[in-house]
Amino acid sequence: MSYNDYEDDDIVTLMSADGEEIDFVEIAGIAYKGKMYAILQPVELLDGMDDDEALVFKVTQNRDGEDNFEIETDDDIIDAVFEEYNRLLDEAEEEQ
């Protein structure tokens, strides 16, 4: 898929540590242990990433109600979020 294949609502633009804007496609929002996480895939591959890889971000809201995305670094949480995502996909396929 290319950038143009996605709806604007699916694109999240985040700022890297060095001030570069990076566009991501939001693959899914996952609730885990009372917190919200987003699985995001960069529109353009980042160094060291394969085209089927995605990143997990913890989602919080600031005072203005806007979403803040913070890269998740805890491997246990990352694995659990992907497991939940795969479980939900399996459930959706079974319902069809």
C-alpha cells in the first residue's frame, strides 16, 4: 500500500528526537491493563525496519484532550499488545 491508499484519519505524524516529522499509519488501537496503546507502522521504512514491522506506542491525553504518543520500550508490554491484536484479528476472522 502507498501513502495515498490510507485515509487521513489513519495517518499520525510524530516528531522524532531530532525534530524530524515522521508519518505513521495507525494499524490498531489496543487496550491493555487499563492503558491505551497504538500499533503504528511508518509510511516510509525507518532504518533497520522490515516492511512488515510496526511499533507500539503508549497513548495518553494532554490537558487539551489531544493524544500523545510515546514509544513503548518494555518488551513484555510490546509482546502483550501484539498478542491482543492477533487475538482480536482471529476473533474477527472467526465471525466472518
